[in-house]
Amino acid sequence: MIIMRIKAGLGNQLFQYATAWSLSKRLRQPFILYVKEWEEEREFRLDRLNVCVKTIIKPEAMPPEFEAINNRHVNEALWKLDITQFRFGNWLCFQQLQHGLQEDFYTVNSENVYLDGFFQCESYFKEYRADLLRQFTPSFPAEPSYEGMLARIKTCNSVAIHVRRGDFRTSSHPYHYLLPEAYYRKAIAYIKERIESPEFFWFAEDYEWIHETFGSERDFCFAGTPSENGDINDMMLMKHCKHIITANSTFSWWAAWLNEQENAIRIVPDKPFITEGSTPDSWVKLPV
């Protein structure tokens, strides 16, 4: 049995699920998802996708000794001592501690494995891309507003642009920086030099900043679909665009990774925003 601890927002949940799926396939072991209710600040979202594993174990069903592993002070000690694997009763516990691919992940081999980390590196799961493309699709009926926007996206040289600002304004995390206007202008220029008559579809929680900074160009469309499933709808719309300009966000990283367009241009900031080595070589990095 494999247990993956699920935490943070949709983008990080996809990294965690994809990594657990990969390990499950390698070890030929089933896995379940561990969700602590008090950590669901941005809500558990995997149940809105066609994932093969939706079994959730809540804290009250976990072996009591696991509370020690999830203690903040224990986690800090493991970081300082650089301990990534250790035995805890019948369980092998694996903690992702490094900001990059953790090679010892591939040595994990046990009947019972507990995984904790963000696992923001496609090397953990890229061999199962076909499986994940099938699973990371909506499990709910499409809404009319979504279908209308999707039809428009499919009939032009569509370019998704993701802007993330809201929570980054007050965050002190080094990956949570505000992308400047210059990054987006360079990315738009890069696309226009290579794509005939592109149409840009903006996805953001701060459309006011976009209006104030870029105005309302003829080839701009503000494409968000506010609803109960708005985040998943937006990711799927971004995925279906022919090209994408990402923010420094795991959310748009996944929209770019799930994009199946053969000649898609995927533009990302050259300044780190997820684990080092996570951006495929074929993606275009532009200075911030």
C-alpha cells in the first residue's frame, strides 16, 4: 500500500498524484490519498477529475504513530539532518527534501510506503504521460460557458496567458514573485513574431491589473469561467490553446504540460518558480 499526503492547491495536488501513480505502477502496489482537513485551504480538487484513485484516508483513520511524522518540529529536524527515508513500524517513509530531482526516490521499495512532499519534477512521472493525460480531465458535465469558450479557442491561433498576482503580493516565498509587465510583453512579442494572427486568451484572478497595464487590444480575450469548477475549467481551456504563456505557477505549468498540440510554444519565466529541473528543455524561457 502507498499513501500520498495531498496538500496545497490544484497544481501541487497534480504533482503529488502523478508521482504516487508512477510509484504505484513501478511497485505494483495500490495507493490512497491522505488529506488532512485543516490543510485544505484551497480545497481538495482531485475528486473533480477522472483520476483512477479517489480513495481518501482522513486523519482519524491513519495509524496514530503517523501524527509524529506530520509534526512540524519533526519535519524541520528531518530537513536539517537531510533524512529522506526512514522506517516507521511496517512503513517506509519518504520525504521529498531537495529542491530538484531526488534520485533516491527510485530506490523506494517496500510493501508499505508513505510519501510526503511536493514532487515538482516531471522526471518522477513523465513515462506515464499517456495515463495522466487520460486521468487529468474533468469528471463533471461541461458548462455552456466553457463549451462556448472552448469552441472559440479551437477555431483560431489561440494563445493562453496566465497571470497570478493575488496571493503573491504578500508572500515571502522566493518562488512567489510578481511577474513584471515586461515579461508578458516579451512573451507576446515572441509569439507574434512566429504565429500568424494569434488571439490571446487571458486567465487571471486580477483582471483589473491586465486592463490597466495592457488595455483592451483587439486580439485579447478575457477567458476565465467563474463557477464552482472554474479552476479546472480554466486549466482545461488553457490546455486546449495552441500555445501558452505561463505565470510562475504550478497551475499554468500543468496547463502547459497537458497541452497536446504538436507544435505548441510553451513560454515560462527563466527565474525559478518550481523545483529546479522541472521545466522541459523544449519550453521557451524568457527573462523576468
